[in-house]
Amino acid sequence: MNPLYLTEGDVAATLTVRDALTLVEDAARALAEGRAQNRPRQRAYTSSSVIQVLAASYGTRMGHKTYTVAPKGRGAKFWYTLFNENGEMLAIMEADTLGQIRTGAASGVATRFLAREDSKTLAVIGTGWQARTQLEACYHVRPISRILVYGRDPKRRADFCEAMSEHVDVKIEPVDHPRDAVENADVICTMTSSSKPVFEGAWLQQGAHVNAAGSNRANAQEIDVDTVTRANIVAVEDIAQAKVESGDLQAANESGKWSWEQATRLSDVIAGHALGRTADDQITLFESLGVGLWDLAAASFVFDKCVVEGRGTPLPIPS
């Protein structure tokens, strides 16, 4: 069979947030048990652009997401290339929606394993494309009955709340200040492009869980040092990648109040190889940077479903 070309529409038609929650959790467990491999993001630069590659292998599949960020106005372009264990290409797929769904799912899985089981109030800081699946994934894993949303632009904030009310069955409330969201929340998701902390760690109530998912740059901090140092558990997807990319954790390490030895892999918590939350009053943090293994798990699922449903365009190249 020739490789398939799969579009954003094909991905959206075959992958849901609920699917991705299961896929990410299973892949994380496989990683902890040595049944999958993940490689930290690699970057190469021209004078004005960057290409980024995330590679992984899992079961009988392997692949990589490749994306470019070009000069302002052209945005990022995402592609996933999927292979079988014989090295045969199975598919090339457009991967913006894939990344959005798997990123939200990673925060949802972290919330499932680190947040208090009775968490009812969710705060979302950020109102962009990626924030949508953060909200939806956390809603699916805890008995959320109230959602508070903050974004700097009042109109975008209101539009986001209205759009997301079609996806969840609880009231979504826009708030005028991040503190109004954070200090009342059991679970907090940050998904912004900010280079500076978007809330103060002192605002967190005891027992809160934080998903910091917006930044994967060493020169940016989406959460402050206080948030990191107050956390009893700091979970990451890949420690080597976090040491290069997480400005949040680098700042905490440089402050002398926290060290990398205190970080744990989320996959180890999921597999029972490391302790998760042990008390209701603990604060927990998931520093989400995005790893290639989540993309592979999602892309493999999409490919299999598209084959069954007859989706995709065969490419005129040998597999």
C-alpha cells in the first residue's frame, strides 16, 4: 500500500480528546516500562527560521513530527511522518490539530494522576487555540462543576467561553484578573505565549494542581519560582528535554530553592514507579513541554482509523 496523505480534516474526524487521553496514558506507561522510546526535541536554525523535530518509537511504529516556524505572519507548519518497524512509510499527515489534541490530553492525564479526586473548579489562563483542549481534557478526568477563564483581551475571553460552552456541560465564567481564577481553583491550566509569569504562586490554595503548558523556551517563564517551590511534586515528560527547554524550572533551579533532583517523570508516576500525590493538601505541578511519543501514539491511532474508514489520499511514492 502506498503511504497516505492525511489532512487536518482527517485528523479532526478520527481523533477526539477522549481518545487522546487513553493514548497518552498508555504510551506513558509503555515509556516507563521500556516499551517505547522518546527523543528530546531537536532544533536547527537559519537566519530567520527554525525547524524542530520530535522523534519516538512505540510498539511496531516509529515516526517524527517536524515543524517550522518562519518569519512573523507565516506561522508554524506541522507535519507527522509515520513508519512501521520495517522502515516503510505509512503516512504523512498535517499535524496542527494532532498537536493541539495530544497537548491537551497530556495535561488531562497529569490531572488524572496528580490532582485531588474531588477537584471541582478548573481555571484556564489563556484563550487561544491550544487552550481549548486543555479545558476539555481536564473536564473529562475530574468532576468539574465550575470553570473560570482569564485572558488579557476581554472580547477573546468572552468568545472563548462561549465557544467552549458547546463542548462541556458546566458554566464557564470569564474573570477580569488571573487571581480571580487561580485562588479559587483546584486545577489550573496555563496555555499562553507569555514570557513572564501569568500568576503568583502565593495565590494557589493548598491541594491545587497546576498544568503549565504554554512555554517550551528556556528564555520564558509562564509560572513563577514560588509556584515551583510550593509544589510537592514536579512532574515532567522528559527530564533531559526539560533541562534545555523549561524556563520555569531553570529559573527555580537557578534560584537555589529547587533542584532538578526533585523532578520526576510523569510516566513513572503513571506506571507506579514514582510517588504521586499522597495528601489532599499537597500542591502538584505538571510542566508540559510536549514530546514526540504523544504525537506518535496519536498519529498511529489516526492512521489506523483512516485506513478502516477509507480516508486519505495515496501518495505516488513507494512505501
